[in-house]
Amino acid sequence: MSVFNLYNTLTKRTEEFKPNEEGKVRMYTCGPTVYHFAHIGNLRSYIMEDVLEKYLRYTGYDVKRVMNITDVGHLTSDADSGEDKMLKGAKREHKTVMEIAEFYKKAFFDDCAKLNIKTPDVTEPATNCIPEFIHMIEELLKNGYAYEAGGNVYFDTSKLEEYYVLSNQNEEELQVAVRDDVEEDINKKNKTDFVLWFTKSKFDEQELKWESPWGMGYPGWHIECSSISIKHLGGYLDIHCGGVDNIFPHHTNEIAQSEAYLGHKWCNYWFHVQHLNDQTGKMSKSKGEFLTVPLLEEKGYNPLVYRMFCLQSHYRKPLLFSFDVLDNTKTSYEKLVNKIAALGEDGTLMQQDIEEYRKKFKEAMGNDLNTSQALTVLYDVLKSSLDNASKRYLIEDFDKVLSLGLLDAANTSVEIDESLAEFAEKLIEERNQARKNKDFAKADAIRAELAEKGIEIKDTREGTVWTMAQR
RNA sequence: GGCGACUUAGCCAAGUGGUAAGGCAUGGGACUGCAACUCCCUGAGCAUCGGUUCAAAUCCGUUAGUCGCCUCCA
């Protein structure tokens, strides 16, 4: 197994990855809140986490990955996001909260599929695990890490020896209610305490409520990840993933409650993906253009172009989105696919050379997932003196991790109607005859006629070839 | 105010102490009736100031700018 160096937010260093159990990786990802569409900034994280998972598999690890689906939350009173219109719209159509959750959950996985993001081995909706949440909270109360106040159950952060393990905040400087849409909760003993179970909250219209030892209510927002992770992956987690905005307080609180519950260190590596920004800063649902995968498709972009856009950058660097850069990437992607499509099938696998390039690929990826460098290795392969069979082999091999659908795109194995093919062949022949006779007006007219049917032609040295135009 | 990160050519971006990968765009050329595709050629001294070193984009410190987080956007 090759060396895999990974940046760890916990230690703020790049360190060699070593799982708890030899050859096996337990990995947890904070999933989406399914009450609106995911924007492409959210999806950047899921793309990079997908690359991480696939690279671990590529190097031979047996990976088990779990993701939660947050389908409980203050769904009916979401006033801090501009997208509640969608929710209201759905309500006007007499849909329940669960139906809305179901709708956006499907939308999320549709987006993921288009971006070649593998579905985790386990995806668990929070509403499936209420008994587990309650059990964990009961244990925390029993062990003195939690208290009841004002109808809610809170985690007592003062009971921990170390609370700020992830974020290096300090108690004195931490400001409460920095955001003006947030009010201070007077029930808390310490300002960093957080709610484990609500029965009373400012969000009175909570639609989903469950019976609990503390009354009808619903779980706090941090308990779900700890509980679902421990449920499926046990008490020793290798990698926990998420966007950087989760570091504090979400992940900090997860560590607090999980380790208080378990009584030992919980997770060794914390993987955080930086944000996608637009001209105004962090991409969000409430400002600027609300960019989604279906919107990119409408604008004529293959979603995999966006995946490549993300892979060209490093996951720990803020990335600025613009259509100019996406256009660049689109051209790069198409050129790359063209080059691959032009490869023949000839040759026998040159094992030794193949290993050389695989080694380079692993060096790039093993260096804290340097995907940009890995793409360069792919370009190097195409430019190399390897035979076509070896090149194809390597492209397929790298694409197990990169998942840009390169060979599929290159093979354009679109099912083509036979009569259409005959039609195309016939007109191309006519056109070539016209070209021979220097009747270029007729030749161009035929090309236009073919274009209308979605057939694009190219005059190559080997003759005229045609393809179906994309979309 | 505190904490965290980022700053390399027109744009994206690699680089982890020895004299700046790659991609896109640009310009030039080959090919083509034209177009498209393809191929060849084409560029920066690394935000600032200072330090360490024989040697720094790479290490240390300063300043500036950009971004994120600081309790319910997971």
C-alpha cells in the first residue's frame, strides 16, 4: 500500500494516514439537509469526499462510508434562507415535511449521480434514528455531561478537559450571537453549551416531534451525526468529512458529545473541504445566482465539466467560481475527450511503463489528494510514447478515482438510429462528391442540413467522420 | 475582537531549500475550399518588507489584501 499523506484538521498538519484497523477505513460524511436543492458549492465538498473515498479504495482499502440525511430541523420556520419560497410553494401544494424531504433527497442523489459521486455504503435519515439519539442523550445525562434546563437538554462543555480541540478558539474571545439572526439562549450554563434535545424552542412550528423522557420534542442538530456514525461505524472512526464551515461548532460539538459518550478518543482524521466562492464570497442559497446542477445542464454544461473544475484545484484552497473559468474547463474537458477518442486500440499492455505512471499518479494523489497534479499525470500519459492499449488502460485506471467519465465520453456510444446513420452516410457522400467538383455552396448546404439533424461532421485526413452533437 | 485558511503568468493551477509542471486563452505556423479537429512554436521570477542560508516561491517574522467560522445555512 502506498504512502498516503493527508491533511488533518485535528493536528493542523499533513500526516501519513493510518487506519485503526489494517486495510479497513471507516469514514463518515456530514450529509445534506434536504429541504432545498444543493448548490454547486455544497457539491464541491461531496465531489472531493468522493475522490477521497475512491482513492482509498484504489490503493486497496476496504472502505465503509456512512452519510446522514438531515431530514429533521426547523423545517417550517426557516426564515434565514431565501429559499423558503420553495418550501412554501411545496406546502401550498399540500405536501408534508416528509414529502419535501423525500423530494429534495432524491434531487440530491440525482445531482450526485450526474457528478459521478458514488452513493455511500450507508445513507441514514436522521428521522430513522430517534431512539438512538435518545439513548445517547440518556447516557450523557447519566454520566454528568448533560443537564436539563428550561425544558431542553444541554451538553455541559465545562465538564470536558478540552473542548476546542479542532478550532483553537478560546473561551474569553468567543463572541456569542455574532450573527444578528441569532439570539442568546439564557438556559445555558456555559456559552459553548449546546442543545441535545429540544422541547421548547423559538421555532414553535416544528412539525416533526417525538416522544422522549423529556417530553415531546426533537433532537439537537449535532447529536445526529455522532449517533449515526457510532451506530454504523462503531466507536473508532478513521475519517470524518465535511465542509470547513462545520469545524466550529458542529464538528467540535460532535467530538465533545461522542468522546463524552464513548469515554475514549473517537476520530483520528478530520477532512475539511474549502468553500466555493463567487464574486460576493461564499456561495449561498440566499444571495447571487443559485447555481445547481440542473441549471448548469440548462446552460449547456456537462456536469462532469464541473467535476473537472473542482479537480483542477486543491480541496483545501478556496475556489472562485465564474462561468469564464467553467468555459475554460469545458474546452479542456472536450479537448481531453477528443484526444482520448482519437486513440486506437492497438498495442499490448506495457506493464513496466504502466506501473511507472501509476506510481506517479499515486504520488500526486497520495500527497494530500493533489488532484490537479493527478490530472497532469493523465496529460503526461496521453503525450507519452506508450502504445494505445496502455494509454487506454491507464486512463481507465485513473478514472476509477477521478470519475470524469473519460472513456465513456470518448466512445460516444450513443445508440444511433440506423436510418439516421444511413441518411448521414448518404449525404456525406454527396457532399464529398460536391467538394470534389468544387461546388462548395452545395457542400456547405449539406453540412447545414446534417447539423439540423444534430449531426456534426469533421474532415480529417482519413476522411469525413460524423458524430451526434451533444444535447 | 478572536480563531482558521488563502495570495505563483490574461485566467485556472503544480511546486514542501538548489536557479518556475500542466491546462485554457493569446499570437505565429502546418493541415483544410471554408470551418471544426489535430499537431508544432509562443509567456511569469512567485502580494509586501525584513531575516535565516552558499542557495528561498519554498523556512521564520512583518505588513497588506481576499475568504471562512465564532450556536442552530450541517
